[in-house]
Amino acid sequence: MKYFFRWNKSVYLFLLALCSFVACKKDNNSSFDVNADVQVERFSVNDYDGEIDQKTGTITVRVPFGTNLTDMVASMELPEGAVSVPETSTTTNFTGDVKYRITNGNVYKYYTIKVLIVPPVKAFAINNVPGSIDHENKSITVLLPDGSNLIELVPVLTLEEGVTSNPASGSTINFTAPVTYTFTLGSNSVAYQVTAISNSINEYAFLGLAATRAAIVDPDEKAAADWFFTNYPAADYISFQSIETGRRLSGYKLIWWHFDEAQDLPAASLTPVVTNALKTYRADGGNLLLTTFAARYVEALGIVPQGRGPNNSFGDFGTAGFIEQNNNWGISFRGRENHPVFAEVETYEPGKAWLLEKGTFRQNHTAWWFLPEWGGYGNSANWREQTGGINLASESWDDQLDGRVGIAEWKTGEDANVIIIAFGAYDWYTEPLNGGSPTNAYITNIRKITKNAIDYLRNN
């Protein structure tokens, strides 16, 4: 045991001496260099200098609109002894980020090169109000003061050097619908959609079953939505599914639901999450416009007492329907002529207006209150007492407004915050079926009443 211990100790001393000798030799003769400089001193692409962020290793190069990024040559200045991979003499596609590795001695550093095209338009303004430019989505939005006339506006554009626009800066443009501006430099062009808005963004919303506005299938609902977004381009589309998953409704001054595809309300509109969200929205001052079969929603939302919703709902679907050859269909609002909902409506007698022209195909989608015989109402006074609503219009023959309730409002305090329109004559889409006329001469009254209702609710 004693001999074994001494041998191990001798080996240990020998190995220690050998390691010391090797270490000394390495220190005296090694070419290992950890102090080399690898920072890029200058970087350019096609002679456009880049901005170097040494901390993040990012180099940003901005090139003019119209530049082809797919075949470019980079140039860089490096410290003595440093090399890059890839080499800068090779042509490179800079449509995405490109990485360079700079090596010097035993040290290396990565740089990420971002080549960005300078957008063609620097600024866009109307009446000295600057627009918000979204270059990524190629859109420009100008939020003008409430009540601005959108028909004759004169935008002023600031463009990059050499860029032209169509329409040109200073042209008088009608912005009642979005306008496409095309910017051109040489053979390169890009289109931006410009929207001018004369009311606050996101004050209005259109509610529906479809996941998106583009997915609306029912032709009547689609026609109503198309009109709505033309007149209120800043509006949002809201689906019942989005409310179910937590979409906030606060901030909207008005939500319109036009439901035409079925008599019965869809299950998606009746879940507790959805109805509670809309009840809260209304309690917080939000306004609702409910049209055609959506008028039946007043009961589910607690706007009327239980059992006091529309008691007469009917109509045809698909190709079923008929053509009324003999008579126009209309409404009576006798005694309500001064109500804002009927402002500037074209009348054929005082307090009476046509909505649907004879000769058109009609499906007669109706969800109103039938007063004389059903529900124990008898007349409009009893209806008002039992529902808390204010009846505004009945059928055209009903001068006393005691027969039907097809337009009505409900108030919170002094302010109206719910209106329903539920006549079969309230028909947005004129079906060209069975030889029916493809046009309805009185669609202007439907549009006017709807716009009046929206603006009336919004301003209350």
C-alpha cells in the first residue's frame, strides 16, 4: 500500500509539470485572437447608404419607390482583416431580410439587412386635416369634422420625387364612397384606397349571423348592408359569434340588425352571453335599430315585457311569393308627420308614403303587432301601455294607427334608443322573379326612413 501511494504521487507531479509546460508553450506561440474588430463601418445597397444599429446588429437601407429588390449589389467597409459571408460582390435578393456574418480572427458578428422601399406618398390632407396613411395595407383615412360635405373635396398630396398620382393633387373628388388613388413612377404603379369620413370612427355597426360582411348570403340583408356601409363607411360589421367570444360593444352609438332570412330568431342571437351583452350595451346608452324579423328581438332583450313581442309574423321564402299588380304598398304615419323618422319622406297624401311599387315580386316579410283581435290590445293606446313603446306607423289605410304597429320606438328617459321597422313593404332587394319588375320606385323612401332612424337614434 505504501508503494502504491508513492507511485500515484509521482505520476501526479509528472502530469502537473507536463501541463504547465504545454500551457506555457501555447501562451508563447498561439494565434488565438479575441480582440479583433468585426463592426461594419459602412453599408450600402446600389449606392444607397444604410443606417447601422451596432447594438442590435440591424442595418436599414431605404430605396426609392419602384426599385427592384430582387437583383441588388451590396457594398460595405470593414475593419482590417475582417471578411463577410456572403461576399458583397455577389448580387442578392433583398425582398426579405438578409443576414451577413462578419468574421475577424476568432471573433464573428451577425448583421441583419433590411431594405425598405420608401412609399410614394408622404402626406395626404383634406381641408388641412391630415390623413392617416397605412402603407402596409395601402389605405388612407381622413377623419373630417361632423357634418362635412363629402361630395366636393379637394385633397392635397405630398409625393416622393418623380411620383405622379391619379387623381392628381388638387382635384375635386366625391368621397361619398372610397376613392382609389394610383401612384406611378416610371413603369411602377401602386393603388391606395382613400376614405374620407365625416363622423367619428366606429360609431356605427351592422349586426348579422354571417362571420363577416362578405359572407352575408341573404339578398335582402346584403342589399341593406351595402347601402349602410356606403353611407357610413367607418362602420364595423359585428357577428353574433364575435359577441359570444367577447367582442366589446361599448363605444358604438348605434347597432343595426336587419334579419330577413327566417321568421324565427336564430339560436346564435339568443344565447345568454349575446343577449346580456346587448342588454348591457343598451343600458349604457347604446341604440338599436331592429328591422324586418329582427323586430322580434325586443322580447328577448327585455325591451318589452315577456309575451309582448310582435304577435303576427309571416312571409314567403325562396322562390315563393307573388306579384302585386294592382296596388302600391305603403304606410300611414298620420299624426306623426313631424317625427324625425319621416323627415323628407316622399308622401302621396299627408302622413302617407309608398314603400313598395306595384308590379314587383314580394315575399311580404312581416313581424308586426296586429292590434284589433290578438294579444288583448284592441287599440294603440292599450298597446303603448302594455309594451312601453310609442307606435309611429301602421298600414296605409289606418289613419288612426289603431290597426297595426309596423314602426315603433322605445325610450330610456327622454331619449329614444330602440326603433323597429317591421312592414312587409320594407323590402331592400327587388327579386326579379316570375316577371316582376327589377326596380322599386319607392326604395328611396325605405332608404330615407332608415337613415332618418339611424341619425335620430345616434343624436339622442
